[in-house]
Amino acid sequence: MLLSRWSRGVKPEPHEANSYCAYLKRIAYRYQRILTPLLARVFALANPAAIPWTLVGLNLAYQMAAVLVLGEMLRRRGASAWAALIFGLWVGVVAGVRLDLSEPLALLLVLLALWSEERIAESSGAGIWRMRGATWVSGALLALSLLAKETMLPFALGWAMLPALEGSWRRAAARLLVFAPFALLQAWLWVTFGTPGLVSGGAGSTSFEILPLAGFLRISQNGAAAFAVMAALLVPGVIVPALLAAWSSLRALPTPAARRTALLLLLNALMVLVAPFSTFREPLGITRLASGMIVCVLLFAVETHRPRIFAWGLLWLSYLALLVE
């Protein structure tokens, strides 16, 4: 394993990197999601034969823990904890568990970051040291979430930007440290493989768009029939919620009580709207990308007293049909 050789101070030779690339396309892009396989290896006690089992078991544990944490956050806001199942059974999350991907761990770390910041702050009152402790704990968890999946960047960015919206640029600058581990990983990937993982993309990937929904509209290049099918699939459950989320969160930003969730929702919705064509053309790809937005929608619905938003949950649950073969 290239990472294990590097950790022993042995830099892989170019021909070794090329040999791995023969089996793994865009190796830097894949290697940036390093936390999930590392934890699977640790729990497998470095036994390669046990890693497939630890991947499955850990992802199930991540999914269940994420549902419990989100349920507790919803309960403390006056909603039913059962509403967290809308997120837990969202096809993007279930697909991550089924396919041994990194979304369940990344989303769990994000939820733990938000939950821990709330709980530590509540237990401390105005104590400055406890408030700083809440910041460090949530920042560390968000930093780890970026090492699990780079699509958690909207959460880290929103967390870093929030103090600036509240008038504290100094705190906002300090929070930029949340990106340090991810930046170091990208630098290592660049030195080792000649490209950072963040910009290399997967096989057949296209870049994020500048104009919202441009990636979705490019599906029409494959013909009117293909576009109509994808529109019927994505418009009600992904595109319309993203558009409404962006608009509603912008309007809620001036409200202090909902500002954090509104900012996180806005950034996650924007990420969905400018998603690449290569993501929009894969239903499981765009639904996995939208998983963070689903979390924010549920929290936002409670904080802004909009229970009707939960009605989308019934529609979102129907997307599990995408997993039927």
C-alpha cells in the first residue's frame, strides 16, 4: 500500500504509482477519501481478509449513529426524533452504506460537530474557555469529515464563515485552521501523484459549473428522451428542494437564531445546483451529493417553524427505488 510505504519513510517510485493506477483510476482523487479505509483497516487489525467485513459493519454503525445524533438534535428543537429517519433512509445515505462509500462516516462527523458545539456551549453558559473548547471539538470533527469526503466542504466553509457574518473576522480567520489537515493531504497527493485529489476528479468526470443547473441541462445533449426521464426523476426530489432551500436560506440569514443552519443549507444547496454534468447524469451520484442538503433541510424546517417541509420526506423515501435492481 502506497500510504503505508510513505508512513515508513519510503517514497514510492514512479513505476509503483503507475502500477497502482492501472487498477485504480484517478488515484489521487480516490486517495483523498482516506479516513474510511484507514478506520476499516484499523478495526480489521490490518488483516486484509477482514477489511470487507469491517467496511460493511462500520458503515452500518455510522448510518445508525448519524440517525441517532440527528434525531437528538431534532428532538431538542421540538420535533419528533423519528423524523431523522428521513435522512437515514435517504437513497444517498443508503447507497453509501450499500456500496461501502464514505458518505456515512463523513455525514456522521458533520452531525457530531454540530451537535457537540451546541451541547458544550449550552453546558458552559458564557464561559470563554468552554466556548473555545466547543470550537476546537467541532473544528476537529469537521476537519476529519473532510478527510472522509471532500463534499463536506460546504459544512466546513459555513462553519468558518459564520463568525464573519456575526461581525467577528478574527474568529473567522482562526477557524480557517479547519482546512489545514485537508490542505496537507492535498499537498501530499500532489507531491506523490503529480496532482491534488480535489481537482483530479473521477473517471469521466466533468468540472463544477458556474451557472446553476448547467450540469443538469447538459443532459439534454443525450437526447430529449433521456433528459425527460432524468427531469422526472430529479426535479421533484433534488432540483426543486435545492432551489427552494437556496431561496429560503438566503431570506433566513438575517435571523440570528437560524443563521448557522441557514448558511449551511445555502452552501449545500448551491453545491447541488452547480454540480457537474457527470454527477447529474448519475442518479446515485447526485443523490449522494445532496445528502448534506437533506440534513440541513430537516434542521432548517424545525428552526424556522416550517413543519410542512417534512412532507418532502415521503417523496424522498420513494427514491429508495433507485437501489432496486
